[in-house]
Amino acid sequence: MTATEDQQLLNVSPYFFVADLVRAAEYYRDKLGFRFDRYWGEPPCFVMVRRDRVQFMLRSGLYGGRPQPNRRLDGDSWDAYVYVRDADALHAEFRGRGAEIIRLPEDQPYGCRDFEVRDVDDYVLCFGHDLMAGKPVEERS
């Protein structure tokens, strides 16, 4: 069995309640480069936005849910951390698309270079790459 054959966990899909489903989905599409195939419900109440191997599930607050970003509980929290190939390139793309960038790319003490984006419902997404990726284990400390 190869290393990938015995991997059980393949991906994760954060599930966010949003105030306006269409507005949120269009932000992810237009500002962050995600795509989606369809809305579920009438009026629309659910959508899955995807980019590469990352997916976010967005659910309308029509049925009682409301946006609950982690920053409302803790001012330094993210709602999702997305590992990327090149944080600087992605930052430049998002900036060019007009995304709300709330922290520029910077090297972190935890070994990543990352930046933060806020969506239309105040969810904070952090996008970063591992500064030690590809280096021998002895160089990683």
C-alpha cells in the first residue's frame, strides 16, 4: 500500500452561515476565484464554492442561522486556514480582484508565510504556505 492509499482524510469543507447567500457566493467567485455550479433551494439557501481542492459550504440564514465568525469570540482567530503553494502570488491575485485583505503576507513564528482576507460576513480566511516545505528534516527546526 502506498502512502496515499492508506490516507483516510482527504479534505475539509468549512460550513459558514451567511446573511445573503448570493452576495457571499459572488464574493467568493469574484474576489477569491472560487466557482460554483448551482444554488440549492428557492429562494437559494445553500451553495458550495470550490477552488482547486478547497471547498466552502455556505448556508443562508433564512432558517435561523446567522454568521458567527470566530473573531467575535477572539480577536486573533481565523475561521479557516488554507494551505497554498505560494502565499505572495495568491495575495497579488486577490488584491487585483479587490478582495478585502486585512493582513499582508508575512513570515510567522510557526513556520508559515501567510495573509488574511475578510469575506462579506466577516469570516476571516488565512492563506499561507509552509516555509520549510521541501527542506530536509534536520533544517526544519
